Amino acid sequence: MRLTKDDVERVDKEGLYRDYEAWPELAEQALKLKVDLKERKVYNIVYCGMGGSGCAGDIIQDLAFSKPNIPPIYVVKGYNLPTFADSSTLVLAVSYSGETEETLTAFKEALKLNCTTVGLSSGGRLEKICAEKNIPHVKLGKALTPRSALPYILYSSLNILNKIGYELVSQEELNGSIAVMQKVRKTTGISNDLETNEAKQIAEHLYNGYPIIYGAQHLKGVLIRFKNSLNENAKIHALVEVLPEACHNSIEAWHPSNLDLRALFVLGERRLKKRFDTLMELVERSGFKYRTVYTEETELFSSLMSILYLLEYATLYLAVLRGVPPAPTPNITLLKKRVEEN
Ligand code: F6R
């Protein structure tokens, strides 16, 4: 298949691709969303969210790792806040639908503990409770799915942190990253031919195999997000391995086998070059194919966004190659229904 615009439109009947094609504009809109917040000192930050709403928390944590004067950031993907949470904690409760049980439970706990709490959702119970209890709330814009609403979620969360006084990404860097996404879209968007479209080529590389994704520690959030979108858009399993840790365990698993493994190396840190080179050699020696991805962006947030956007497009194209509509997630829906019935 050539993965033409027609192919995408035929398989992606719901039009998830339209959200992806609009990511730079979604990010722009997110930076304009209003929230009534003042600077205040907190001792720790807890980001609560599941699935598509949770992955922005991982990326925020990666960004915070190398920033001075930022309180420790924890990501909760479950029901409970960590036991240290108290009135010196900032809690971001993020649920795109505003209806996710785990996030609502953690949010209510934050209110009980008197944490500084902000809700982010496109509506739902989260918005309602915020209005009733006068809790700051950011109303996220419209998108077909929580995962395709990522720019709303991520840029709004960063904006909130900036307003409270913890700048992880400056306004200039946020604007710069939007320009970078526009650049990525120019070459990887649905109208770009396979021959020059890296995202389509990545999809072809992964097609019919089991993806094993390697990348540096600071990309962990982006790689997990890629795995999640491979699961949800392309409906396949995938594995994420982070360097240098992977060179102390996962590296041993490279041997000839009957599995159809497809390695993808997201290159970055210079210090890791020997490790990447050795892994690639071992993948080849084991009889498997690999592909590399890297970004020319030097600024951290822009480089994360350029890789994230490129890989997200690849998950859309892989769904198309597989002939599976990327938007519906019937298994997640089934599970949520069962949980609600209890
Ligand atoms: C992503 C997706 C799920 C949801 C998750 C939580 O597109 O559909 O991963 O993000 O089930 O739901 P929300 O985001 O509404 O809290």
C-alpha cells in the first residue's frame, strides 16, 4: 500500500487524522486557554491522569528532571495520591472526558487534603465539581479522542505550571515547539508521499512485526506515549526499552528467534552512541531489522515534540496499513462500562 491520502481517509473513517493534522493549532489554542491562577509556593507536584490524559505527566516529569528549582513531580496513574500529599502539594487532575474513575477519586482526595488543586477536562464530572467547589478548571478544546487532544493537555499543563511560578518551558520555547510541529507536519502529514515521509516509512518498518523501541532516559515519556498510541491506534503490542538501563538487561535478549521483532532506535544523547551502535549490531546479528529516528532540534522541549509528533503520525499510518480504524477503542470502552456497572 502507498499510504496515500485516500488510503488514510478510507480506513480512518472517523477522521482521527484531522486532529493530528491540527496539532500545532491545538497547541496554539491551549496556550490561550484561561485559568485563574496566581503564583504560589508548593513543595511537591502530583499530576494525576490515565492513558491519553496521563502521558503528558510523564513528559512533564522528564522535562523537570534537568530543571533547577522545580519541586519534585510525581505522576499518579491510579486512584490514590501519595501519602506525602498535603496542603503544600499542587495537584493537577487531568481527565479529557472528565469522567475517569481513577482520576476523579484522586481529585476528590486532593480536595479533602486541602491540596492546591486544578482540574483539566473537556467537560464531565470533573468540570462540574470544579464549578461547584470553586476550584480552578481549564476547559480543554474539542478533539475526537483523549490521545489526539494531547497538545491541549500538555500545553495547558505547562501553562498552569508557568502561572504558578514553576517554568519548565518558557513562552518562547513553547512557541518555538509549535513552529517545529508545523515543520514536522510539512514532511510527515497525510498528503506527503511515502518516499519522503519518515512517519510512513516507520509504519512500513513496523508493519506485521513486534516493535521494540529503544531511546534515552529523557525520552521515556515520549516513548511510552508512542507505545500507548501503537496500542490504541494501530491495535498492536509494543515494548519500550530505555538506555542506558536496557544495556544491562534487554540487550541479552537479542538472539535469533522465530518472533518477528522490529527494533526502532530513537537516537539522541552523544554519550550513548557506543551503546546504540552495539545494540544495532546485535539486532542485525540476530537476523532482525532496525530503523533509526533522530531529531535535529537542539532545544529539549522542541526535540521531544518533534519526535512525539513524528511517531504519533507513524501510529496512524500503521493503523491504515493494518486496515484498522484508528479512532475507536472498543476494549477500553468495554472495560470502562464494566467498571461503572460495579
Ligand atoms: C486515549 C484514550 C484513553 C483515555 C483513558 C482516560 O485516547 O482514549 O487512554 O485517555 O482511558 O480517559 P480520560 O482521558 O478521558 O480521562
